[in-house]
Amino acid sequence: MKILKFVFIFLLAVFWVAAFGEGKAVEAVNDPSFDSSSRIIAIGDIHGDFNRFVDVLRSTNLIDDKNNWSGEKATLVQLGDSTDRGPDSRKAIDLMRKLKKQAGKAEGKVVVVIGNHELMNVTGDLRYVHPGEYAAFADKRSQKRIDSYYKRTVAMLKANTPRGEEFELADNHREEWNKEHPPGFVAHRKAWNHLGEYGKWTRLNPAAAIVGNTVFVHGGISSKYANMRLRDLNKRVRAEIADPRTWGPDSIIDDPEGPFWYRGWAEQLETKENEAALDEILNNLGVERMVVGHTPLVNTILPRFGGKVILVDAGMADYYFSSNAALELIGDAAYAIVAGQRFKLPTTIEGKIDYLTKASELVNDTTRIRAYIRTLVEQLGPTYNQGSSDETQLKHAVQ
């Protein structure tokens, strides 16, 4: 079944090229490494929630009240997954594209790494596309496009009917087909095709980027790719995105241990063995830490492995936790900015309990963060001394 799925995706991609043209060839220009002598702000998964994204950008002083760059020489790193689950991914992407130009004029930077949901849109996996994402592409010509696309789809299905079988469609086929292909669908797919406007934007973004002494990657760099140079990883990803024939179970863009889908550094136990594997990866890359998105464990910024891994997917979108949190890096120091308040990120379990207890007072829903605090308290055992934590505040946080 999986092989048939990828055969169909390849045929669909070929069909799109034939139907809508190849577009102009664009070479990748992004270098995977960026110098940074100023503050770095890292923001996690957006998932189509433009308003929440703007809230976070403003709370970190990167944009003004007109959504123009005000971050001066700062570097914004967005960890991917701008798409799916919410209606306004196009607005969020277009804002980042605008800010990249504005930041460059102010000697700042905007770096966007690829997430698995951008790749899903490029490769035609539309399970999580929000109806509003199609509607964002709708215009007066949408119905004509839909009618034309339907005719081409029927023609493709007929042409690929196995020899000896009669081609037949159900009486309600068009009615059911329309439910999955609303106005704006065709323009959305053309734009997200690997040769389209947003498909090319995705391809030109890095899979992973080093800024200062930190590597930023959506899911994480696993031990499987520990010895691959970052430039080679990005080159391979770009080549795969550009060639639908490579899409499939053997591709890096679909690999569960690849940089877009891996969840190990968010979910593995913080054992000495796992930390040693992490250290090998960081040493090979010549960095001090890895910052990842993809896995929203709690609705704030979360350090793991003594701060060598920092999770920045705080569930920003309304689909998740409606959070307002970002990571700030200045030199070797790491801070969480939660609803506009700044906390230095801890490197010990006791410090994490203290930080999360305070952060829990600033989030909309404390369920996740309280549960995580309880697991930390249990790790320390019944003799745990709260130390600098306010005892009343801690009890409230874990209730």
C-alpha cells in the first residue's frame, strides 16, 4: 500500500507539471550557517495561526504594531510547520518573507527551517490542511480551475485504469470529489507544488541551520545522521524536494529518524547514554546546543539534557495551547520569553521545577505544565527540597 501511495503521488506530481507548467528554475542560495553577534529569537510551530504568531513577534520586540521589522540586528529563527491545522498559514509565510527583506536592510536576519508539514504540502499529503488555507487562494477564477482540474483528474484516472477493467465512476463521484476540492484548492496546490511559489520557498529554506553556537532543526538531528555534514544534509533535502521520483520510504524527507520527523530529543529519557549520543552529534557539528520544534510537550520553552536541547514548540496555535512563548539566545545564555516575561533557562531539574512553576502562572491552560512538573518532582523523590521555589506556588502548580 505504501508503494502504491508514492506511485500515485509521483503520477500526481507529473500531472501538475504538465497541467500548470514547470516555472522558472531556482537554485538554492541559503547557506546552512549564519554568524550572529546579536540576540537570537527562536519561535516554534505556527500551524496557520497568524494572530498568535504576531503576538509572539511583538512580545519579543521583533515587529512593531504595523507588523514591520523592529528587531534591528537580531536574528529570528522560525522552526518550521507554518502550515496545516489553522487557516492563516499563507499570511504567516508572507509575513516572514517580508520580514526577511526588512531585517536584511537593518543588518538583522530571518532564518526559516523546513518542517514536516511544509513537506507534506509539497508532496501532496493534505490530511491536515485547514479549509481556510484553501480559501486563502480562492478568487473569481476558482470554479473554472476546479472544473478543469476535475476533467483532468478523470482523464488521468481513466488513462491509468488497468487493462481489461472497465472505467466507471459512481453517480455521486463529482459531489463527493467537490467536498475534498473546495474553491482555492487548485491555486493552493499549484502554489505548493514543488515548482510553485511556496514549494520553491520551502526548497530554498534549510533543513537545519547553525546560528552562532546553536543548530536549529525542526524535529532533530538523530544519531543516524550524526556523521553527515550539515551542508550535505541540506543539499540532499533540496534535491529530494525538487525531484518527486525520490519521494518515498527511502527518502530523508520521509524518514522517521530524519530531521523533519524525529522526536527522540523531546521524548527520550535524559540518561547518560542518550546524552553521550547527543554530545557526539553536537561535537560533530561544532555547536553547543540543538533547538527543535515539532513536539509540543508543554506550553512554554523547555530545556532538556542540561540545556543542550531546547524545545520551542510551545503549542502556539489555538489548535493546541494558544501559548505565547519564544526562546532568546544572547551569547551562551538562554532565556524563555513567556507572555512578555523573561526567564533564564535552567540546567538542573530543581531549576526546571522553579522555572516551570513560575511560567505556569502565565499560560492559559496549566494542565500540561503541571503534569510535567509532577514528573520532575517524582524524579527527585520524597526528599526533594524546593530551595528557592515558593512552596505555595509549587503546590498550586502541581495540583
